[in-house]
Amino acid sequence: MQISFEGKRALVTGAGKGIGRATALALARCGAEVTAVTRTQADLDSLTQECSSVTPVCVDLADWEATEAALQDVGPIHLLVNNAAYANLQPFLEVTPDQFDQSFSVNVKAVLHVSQIVARGMKARGSGGSIVNVSSQASRRALRNYAVYCATKGALDMLTKVMALELGPHQIRVNSVNPTVVMSERGRLTWSDPEKAKVMMDRIPLGRFAEVEDVVNSILFLLSDKSNMTNGVTLPVDGGFLTC
Ligand code: NDP
């Protein structure tokens, strides 16, 4: 299946590393003009070295005002990937208000905010568009020490559905991908303990964790007109984890 994004403008958050970076590069390879948003300038420098057509925006998405300022001149966007997230693991009884607020600021509030900015433009231009939120299997299954992360991803899934409901009449589709463990650098680090990894792997019928490319391919499908009638879904990219 050939996917082309020629003539489209895309914005990817958390594009400095991992899934977001790979998505930004894949979109550019498919012909999109890509704006890459993240908070570490060095990542943007190496990204623009790797792909000079990418437009970098450096901002901490947890900061509402700074985000508003950073994206005010972003121009028309047809494709949005809300990928940036904060994952800080701790036992439920040790969760602090700061960790809770930081997680919800990035994983939920920033998704709402960036989507508002982009969707207002899509609506005003009558151009329609496609938005993909990067959620997780953690939105639907309890994982030990992931109380806040699971809660943010659960909230994100419901945000995805309400956005699909309200933006659909403007031909703006909103979906999410919900991966299992992904072998990004962060994923490898978090799941490097073989015992911890085995417990998770045993629950995945395909018997492996996801590669970054597996997730990117599902994102590209949901962004593209190959999924034109798909709206409001939370698509597992989990090798069957959620079936068990
Ligand atoms: P990474 O940590 O590799 O990359 C996340 C990117 O988001 C980084 O570039 C990071 O920048 C950026 N980011 C984080 N917080 C902010 C912020 N406040 N403002 C701007 N940018 C920010 O993560 P992954 O690629 O592994 O994960 C990407 C997405 O996939 C996330 O939504 C995650 O929840 C989801 N996911 C990941 C899984 C996995 O196993 N890896 C499994 C299921 C879902 P910086 O490094 O500078 O902080």
C-alpha cells in the first residue's frame, strides 16, 4: 500500500526521540512538510541534520503559554500526531502531586491544547484533517507502578473519542494508536530487566514487543486517506495483548 502525503503539512509532538522522531522522518519521506516539536534543542539539531526539510519548534508542552506562543505562526496543518508523553513510574502510595500534574500536563492537557490550535485552523479553512494521538495498552489494562501513566492514557482515549465526535462534522478525523511495549530507546531501558519483560511478553500472543516501525506504520495509515472512514478508534498495536 503506497501512502503519499505530498502537499500536506504535518506537525508531530515529541519528535526528538523514539516514535515521534521516526514518525516525523517517515512523514517527510512520504512527501509531507513536517513541523517537529520537542523540548530538547539538541534533538532538533540532530533531526534537522538528518532531514533538512523539517521545521523545528523547541518548547516544553507542559507550559500552556509557551506552547501558545511557539505555535502561533505554525501555519495550516493537515496532519497532527500528538506523541509527546511523560512516564514516571512509582508505586501508587508514593505518587506525588507534582508527578501527577506533570504527567497530566503533557499526556492529556497538551494534547487538548495543541489539537485545539491545529483543529481551529482546519475548521476555519474547511480543509478537514487527521489527528492521531499516541496512547498505550496502559489505557485499558492496569500495570503495576503505572497508576498515573495508566490514568493519563485512559483519559487520552476518551479525549480521542470526544474529539472525533465534535470534530467529525468538520471532516477532521481523530484516532489513537495504543501500542504494547515499544522498542524505542526508552522502551528498551524501561523493559531491560528480563524478568519484568517476560511477565509482559507472556501476555502478548505474537510473543514479541513492538518495533518503532510497527507503530509508525499504524500512525501513517490512520493519518492517510486509506483510513478515510475510520474515526474515534483506539487501535491496539500490541500483538494481541488486549485480547487476553
Ligand atoms: P521517548 O521518551 O523516546 O520520546 C518522547 C519524546 O517526547 C521525546 O522527544 C521527549 O523529549 C518528548 N517530550 C516529552 N515531554 C515533553 C514536553 N513536556 N514537551 C515537549 N516534548 C516532550 O518516548 P517513546 O518514543 O518511547 O514514546 C512515545 C509515545 O509512545 C508516548 O506517548 C508514549 O506514552 C507512547 N508509548 C510508548 C511505549 C514504549 O514502550 N516506548 C509503549 C506504549 C506507548 P525529551 O527527551 O527532551 O524529554
